[in-house]
Amino acid sequence: MPTELIIALDVDTLDDAKRAVDACGGCTWYKAGLQLFSRTGPAIVEQLRGAGKRVFLDLKLHDIPNTVKHAARAAADLGADLITVHASGGRKMIAAAREAVEGTETRVLAVTVLTSISSEMLRDEVGIKASAEKTVSRLARLAVESGAHGIVSSPHEIAVVRESV
């Protein structure tokens, strides 16, 4: 199976996104994150789908289960192929997102620990005493047990994730 790239559209406008897509030629997958989605709303997903592209909607949903369930369903209805939730939202939240996309082509990915968060930050700022590595392992297991289709983590944590799940 050939490797597929996911092109991050870290831009502010639909025009900038279109230029990036045009420049990438035959690429299939594109990530729209908070920056672009906050500025363009559903229009970016519609533009990408209209161009025959696959959409990774990286909004990292994290709220009460009912709210995440409705947001995940809305993303599926838009045509997002992949969506993200924070694994730290817990079992019920992850399961709610998974339930919301059942019967659609949308898949739920759970983010373990953001790459910008160190073990020291987890301990001193977030109040989690376990190391980032142990937290990634725990959240990866939780995510899979709760129905997430996949995991998002740092490339430095691949071995930990594979060992855990």
C-alpha cells in the first residue's frame, strides 16, 4: 500500500487553502484545523469535498459527551473523513463521538498528549503526576477501549502506542 500524505492547511482563507491544494497536485488528503475552520467554517470542508479531496477535520473535540456527540455527527454530515477528539475527555466522550459517526464513512481519532506538553507541564500545570509517556500509554488504551478508530500521538511515542494497543 502506498504511503499517503495528509497536507496541513495551516492558512487563514479559502483562497489560500485552494492555492495550497492546487500546488499539491495529486494529493488526496488535507487537514483543516482550528485556524482554518474558525475562519471559514464548514465552507473549507465543502470546498475540499467538492474538489474530490479527503478531509481530516482536526478540531480536537473536548466537551461533555452530548455536545461532542452532536459536533461529531455534524462533522460527519459535512463529509469529514477523519475527526479528532481529546482522549483526556474520557471514555463516555470518546464513545459518544464513535456512536455519532456510526453508519457513516467518518472515523474518530483520539489525541493522546499534545506534542507541546512535556512531563513537567503535565505535572506542574495540568496536575498529572505520570510522565508524558505513561500518560500517552494510558490514554491510547482508553481511546481504543472506548471505540476510537485510531490514535494521534507524537512520532516519538510510536513504540509506546504500539506496546499499549
